[in-house]
Amino acid sequence: MEKGISEGWYRSRDAVCAFQDLASVSSQEAHDKLSDAAKTTGAALVSNLPTRPPIAAIQRLFEKLYADSSLASRLNATYPKRGVFKDACLAPGASTKIDQKTTIDLSIGRLQSIRQSDPTLAEALGQDFDDVVSFYTYIETEVLPIVTRATSSISGLDLEPTHNGTNNHLRLIDYFSCPEPSAPRCGEHRDYNTYTIVFQDRAVGGLEFEIDGTWKRVPASVDAVISWGWCGAILSNDAVKAAKHRVLRTWPLASRRTTAVVFVAPDLDTALTPVTRAGTGDAGWRQEILEGRITVGAFKEIISKKWRRRDGNEPGEVVQGAQDQEVQEFLKPLQS
């Protein structure tokens, strides 16, 4: 366990993961470390990953899209419903309240669409794009099964049948250099999915988690952060804690921060309802959730509209912290 990383994060025993090699630890060790983290703060820090994200390639890919609007348009045309490259905060006249970052959203479906609808696009994006796809493939095959099995063990759930990879995606995030951001780089929220892995660039920090009402900064030196979201909390009946987090500003201030984030969620047709008694009993979920009448896909659409508002891709007022409060009120109306 690394000295200093875990200080101040937990009231009781030190539950922060600091794996020497995430891909080679025993199943029991992974379960024990992740279980403690998931049940207490909903976040675990991971160090010394055997394979790290191609940060330089990701930065060059963003720079290529910034410089070539026609290439960015081709990329977005492969997924017209939502787009792939999102840079609303850079548009002239953009609201000063939306998240100050740009993103590239990829998934198995989006990658298939890129290859099928524009066969020469991957070549135009170059080796940097290939390196990103190779990293994503490695994480899907070598890392996600470990975390999914460990999360299953926490509350006696078998998540693998409903987590087939069809609802996972990779988000590349460029917190571009900005000395005075007009809004948070990424507003406070809990993720909608089962769990998320944020791969850091190990140079610039900024990611923070709310622990017992206080925001705690994740050290820039940490390789990755695993955190759990609303789907994990609901399916486990709050045995797994959904972690609130944000990037208020980069640290050092004005420095460019680059991350690769993998979101893991149940298949879209999965009923979003508690399927275990290992949690807190009456957790206050809305009746439609208790009765299994809301699917993961329906919930994803509800929360996505709020996210797109913060990203500047959906009309509506942006009030910091309001998105998370709205989601919590929807899920737990009796506790709001």
C-alpha cells in the first residue's frame, strides 16, 4: 500500500487499492481490496498498471481533430445520433457554465460504424487512433473481467451474464490548457453505470471525490481510479456505493490533463432493480425500480439528457450540482 495516497480517504481500515499489477493479483486479493472500497467510499486507487494508456497518442489525436474540421465532421457523421468528437465548449458563444473539456466517445458499436460507414477514416486518423483502439481492446479483455468478477462478489451478484460489453464505452477527455476556466472542467456527478475506470496521465491532477462531505483530491501519480456508479448501487441495493466526483480545475492550474475513461454498464435491456439482499434493505428506491419496470437503457437516456445539458449538447440551464441532485431525487424520491 502506498504511503500518502490513502490518507484521509477512509474512516476505518485503509481500503484504497494500490495493486502492484492489476492483471496478476489473485482473485481473492482483488475481491478484498475492491470490496472494501466499493462498500465504503465507492472509489479505489490503482498503481503500477502493467499497461498504461497511450497519452501522447490521445493528445495528438485531439490536436488532429482541432486542426482539421473536415476530419472531425467525418468522425461525427459515423454516429449522427450523438456524435463522437464533442467540443461544444469551444464553440463561439458557448455558455460559460458548461463543462470545460472536449471528448472523443468510442465503443464497440461506434468502432464498427466507423469502419463500415467510412472505411478510410481510421487510416486518416492514423496510428494514434490504432494505438487507442489497441489499448481499449486490452482493457476490455484483460482488466474489465477482473473488476466485474470482484464487483459480483461484493454482494453475491453474478454480473457477467448482463455485462456482455455491448454497453461499455471508452471516453477520451482533453482538459485543454485553460488558466481561468469559466466553469468546472467536469461538474460534480455520480456516473450512471456499474463502474468506471479513469486512467490518468500521471502528470496533471484534478479529479476529486466527495468523502463524508469533503472533497478529496486524487494524486496525479495514481495510475487509475476505479469508481462505482448508480447501476452498481441499484443492482446491489446500495451494497455498492455510487461515488460523487468532479474535476473542478486541473492541478497544476492551467496545465493540460489527458485521461482515458472506460465506462462499464449492464446491457440496455437489463431490468434496473435490486437483485440482492446484501445491501441496506429499504434503500428508498422509487417504486418503478423496485418493481423492475425501468431498464438500464431507459435510465441511461434519462441521465444522458442531463449530461448533454452540461456538455452543451442539450438545451437547458446549467446549475452546478443540479444534475446529480435531479438524478438522486428521481431514484430515491422519498429521501429527497
